[in-house]
Amino acid sequence: MRIIGTIARNINAVRTPVCLSAKLSPALIFFLAGSHDIGKIFFSFQAKNSVWLKQHGWINIPDLLNGVKHGQVTASVLSHFLKQKTATSSLSAAKWAVAIGGHHGYLPAKASGSPISVQGENKLLDWPALRHDALEELWRFGNCGEIAGLSADEDILWFVAGLTAVADWIGSDETFFPTEKELSIQEIDTLSDKAVEALSFCAPEPKLDLDFRTIFTHGSDVFVPNALQKSAAVFITEPGIYGSAE
């Protein structure tokens, strides 16, 4: 959880457009991305590991919720947690929960947009308490503090959803994050920085005042702009709408 949150926060620091960065703090980005797999604290997911079942003597325990995806559990749990922690509306909390829970491309929501509730878990462990404690620890670790509300504007909502998916892919790469040992906080920070840099998630440096010939010439293949392109270069000097709709 900490690895994915750290990667998302580091990418956000160098690649998030200014118009979006003001809408969500780095601490919240860390928490939201880090919480994406909270739904794996769930019997149906853990039961995929037969060794784990044998260790607990649960090999013959029926899985009453087999088929429920961990993203669905994430959305259900995260919706309630965000509403409680951020004093945000049920709708905004639900939108964020579904977006984060849908990091594998499946949106775990009803037609109304609200998360699908998860009921009927077995009592072998106190699963709700385990998930809540993990989210509380992540919240404290990210220094999220007191949040008055959580905007669910579509632009920032889906930007963070995509950021979470990318961070999840990177964090799952054992080339960057070895699994032989538990990583310290400092190691996670260092390895996250190296991974983001290695994958060229860095702030772009635009080159200014380039003409058609410079942009489109490749090696000995010299590009010669036509008359229309030459005129466009003279009159189009900044972003905008040019020309006629006819």
C-alpha cells in the first residue's frame, strides 16, 4: 500500500498539470492510490492461497462470496471511510471509491454509481476491522490530517484513477521493488524515485520558437513547409481557434 501511494505521489509531483494539482493534496493522492487494494483483506481473495488456508486450518471452509472482486470490496469499504474522514457527501465519496476500486478497468458500481455493498463475509477473522485499521494506518502515515471535504470533479477524479493504475503497474515490478525482504520507509522513497526517473516520468521541458522546418526535418530528409504552413506560422502565435467554420 505504501509503495503504490509513494509512487503516485512522486509522479504527481512532477507530472500533474497545475490546473489539477491545486484540487488535491499530495497526502490525499498518497492515501487514495495506496488504498486501492484494501479489498484484498478479504477471505475470498486470501483463499486463493492454499498454503495460507492450510496454515489456518481453513482448507475446507466454504467461500460464500466466491466471485466477488477485490476492487468491489475496495469501493465498498473506501466509500464509507472517505465519508467519515473527509466529511464529504455520500455521492463524492462513492465516486472516489468506485474510481479507485476500478483500477483494473472494472468499475465496481451499481447503475446508480454507488458502490456494490459486500455482505455475508465469514467470521473467521474480523475482516471489517482489519481493513479499517489498515486504512487508518495509511491515513496517518500519509499525514492526511483533517480534510474538510473531497472534491469529485471529473477531471481530477479520473486523473487520480489513472495515476493509481500506473503506480500499481510500477509498484508490481520486482525489477524496482524486490520482494525478498520488507522494505523500509526510506528504501520505498528511494526506490520510488528511481523507478519514476527510470520510466521518464519527469517534468517535460518544451522547446520554444521552433518552425515547421526544424520540427519535421529528420536527418537528411529536409522538410519544406508549403505556403499555407508558412502563413500559419506567421499568424498563429498562441493557443486559440483560427480560421472559418465554413
